[in-house]
Amino acid sequence: MGTPLNPDEFYEKLKAQLYDTAIWPSEYLYKFIIKTDNHKIAILEALFNNMGAVIHTTESKNGKYTSISVNILMRNPDAVIEKYKEVAEKVEGVISL
């Protein structure tokens, strides 16, 4: 088992993987999970507003959690990472997959 990466190391590794696996600009699929809260869901959706994103939300069977998938055209891996950071900063308790 390896040592968990700090956020900066994680994002650098993700950036390298994104450059290696796609031609940019490229469609990117974000996946998030949050406790079901209409206010938090609205904040997350607003972060992708006016960007041409296709957003799908699915509540868990018992309604406690909501998964949110965002399919969007991103210009480069830096833009992908910046959006992850923005979501983490503005949506409390979000889990990015």
C-alpha cells in the first residue's frame, strides 16, 4: 500500500494522466457525490452554468445521497483541475470521483 498523495501531488498526477489519455480540448466527465441537499446541488450545478455542460443527478435508493455527473467540453487538463478545486472550495462535503 502506498502513501496517500497530498492534494498537490494528486493533481499533478491527474494532470499528467489527462495529457496522456486525451487530445485537448476534450469532453470530460466529472462525477461527484454529496449528501442530498437541494442548496448544495444548486451551487454545484451553478459552477458549470453557461459552459454547455450536460448534468445528470441521481438520488440514492434511500435518498440520503445524490450523485451528480457533469459531461462538459474542457480546453485542457489545467481547466479540469481548476474546476475540481473550485467545486471542492464552494461545495461543502462533496466527494469527487
